[in-house]
Amino acid sequence: MRRVTGTARPSPGAGLTGVGIGWRPEIAGFVAELPGLRFVEVIAESIPPTGPLPPGLDTLSDHGVVVVPHGVRLSLGGADPVEADRVARLVRAAERTGAPLVSEHIAFVRAGGLEAGHLLPLPRTRAAVAATVANVRRTQADLPVPIALEPIAALFDWPDDELDEAAFLTEILDQTGALLLLDLANVYANARNRGTDPVALLDRLPLDRVAYVHVAGGAEAGGFYHDTHTDPLPSAVLDLVGELCTRRSAPPVLLERDGRYPPAADLRTELDALARAAGHPVIT
């Protein structure tokens, strides 16, 4: 497969269409029975480098469902160079699943040899842009497919920020040629916690670079709105999907769910509501 490096600009979407869902072993049977499902996203680090793929994931491509590995441990925003063995694991995940692209977060998960166990926000400084760009380019040099970068939900901003969120993100995308994984649940959570307008952010993002879109549920706790992935999808996030679709027609959209799974009928209803909001046929 062709390596995608430097500032090469792969086609937005990279072959993705329609509605997807985050694949997890707990809902593998449910996912296998969705007739209109177009793609799934699987945690890249859960894909073994050798041996059989997880049961249920191994047969999806036979039914025309695209699999996208989604990394959570590269620490692309860290000050240290991205670790070669972690990049190699992501490369292997892409090769084993026949993925048209992979995705990772604009965040750091370790520093000084210590693992945080969480996705942590970056200070929006030019030094952080440079460090992230360097790590993304190192990753791209080995990847056989494009990479989409996801800005995370954050409960705080660093006090020495030099750039706002849109400018910070755009600089990284422009310098790397990477695609954008736009998480509208994160956009909503950050705007709600900061007291800002999520639609105003959409108007300043490079929406022509969107590969696909995340949506997820959340809940209030401790005076903050948390992007939990375990609660129902709020109508405000579906409204943001509609706002996006007035600016970018029918983007690929994916529902993230990471626990407290509702009855199958409720999950199907949520997926169909997402499909309608994004201008896609219902999938169930």
C-alpha cells in the first residue's frame, strides 16, 4: 500500500460513507446484524499484531463494512518523539483490517516516561504545534494510509495559550496534510464548558478536510458537561450534526458508545436518528 507523507492531501472521507458505530466486543453481535451499517471504528491497540482478529470483527469486511483503526496511545501531542513500536502497531492494525485510513487524537498521554492513562489537552502554543506536527509526520512516514486527527474534549485550557482552538487545529492540519476527525460531541462539550458558541467554531474549522464525524452522549457532573460515551445522544449534538450538514453535505458519521449499552431497540433508534440528522438512509 502507498505511504502518505508530508503535506500530501488525501481525499476527505477516504472512502467512508454513511453511518458507522464504534465496534466493541460487548456489542459485536448487535453490530453484525445492522443491515445498513457502512463502517466501524475499532480501538487500534485492541487489534492483535498477529493471529486471529477479534470474533465478529474478522467477518465485517466480508459484508462490505469498512473497519477504521482508532489509536489512543500514540501521544501525538507529547514533547517526546512518538514511539516507533506504537507507530508500528498502528501500521499493522491498518494492514490487517484493510483500512482506508486510521485516526488518532491531538493530545498527549505520557510525559517523562509516565503514562497518564487519559487523553490530556495540549497548551495551544506554537511550540505544541511544532511538536505535534513533528510526531504526525513521523507517523505518516510509516503509515500506508491517511491519518485523521481528532481534537479532544477538555475540562480546562492551559493559561499560556497563544492560539484559539480553530487556529491551533488548522495550523496542524495545514502543516501535515492530515484529515480531520471532527467529534461534534467534543465540540459541544467544550463550548458548553467554556460558555462559547459551538456553531461559531464550526464556521472557522477546515470542514473540507473532514474524514468522518464522531457523536456521543454525555452528562452533567460536578459543574461540567462530560463526554461520557455511556449516556444517550443529546438533541443538542444532533442539532450540531444538522448545522454541519448545511456546511458539508452528508458527512460520514459514527456513534461512539463505550459502556452502559441500552437495549438493542434503543440503540437502533439512536443510530437512525443520527442517520436522518446527517442526511443518510436509516440503517436498521
